Amino acid sequence: MRNGMYMKAMGIFEELLAGSSLYEGSRTAPFPDFMTSAVQRREVEASKMPEAQAVSVYLSGLGLCSARLFQMEKACEYFWEAFSLTGEDEYLEKALLAYHACVGENEYREKLDEMQVPENVKD
């Protein structure tokens, strides 16, 4: 029953995102290739920042639902997209936690170094 609630919530979040020009849908790059080599956010016009904030909240909701359904790769993708829109450390931390759940400790540490993740986020 609980899984059905998460799936329904995901459908609602996806409907909300459908009208946004800032969200193109699922990435085509395989996991974890969509995570860039350096931690940075996309350039978003100042006039689009309110929309970017709303989109990031919806993406975070999708990430949380995915994590609850143990779809950690998908959760990582949603949190990463939210981070890339806003640059907020909260989303980066969640993306990295989901990534860590998918890979071994050594691979996780290598990715942190490769991406030049700030120390305050690593902790």
C-alpha cells in the first residue's frame, strides 16, 4: 500500500514538472555519468530562479519517493538535477548519499575527489 502512495506522489510531481522549461525529463546519460567532474550549477536566468526553486522542490520530492522505493540510482539523478538548478548543498548531499548507496566505499571516495566536492559537503 505504501509503495502505491509513493508512485502516486511521483506521478503528481511529474505532472507538475511537465510544464517547466527548466526540466527536460530523465537524462540520457547512464548512471553515474550525468554527474559532472566538477561540482557546479547550471546557469539559470535571474528571472527564472523562482521557477528553478519550485522545480528543484518537485525534483527533490521525486528523489525522496525514489529512495523510499529503493531506486537509489533514480533518486541520485533527481537530487543531482535539483542541485544543478539551484546549487544548494542540501541537494548535492542527498545526491551523494543516494550515489553512495549504489557503489562501494572506494568508488564513492574516488567520485568525491573527481568531482572536487567541498569538504563541508563531504562530512
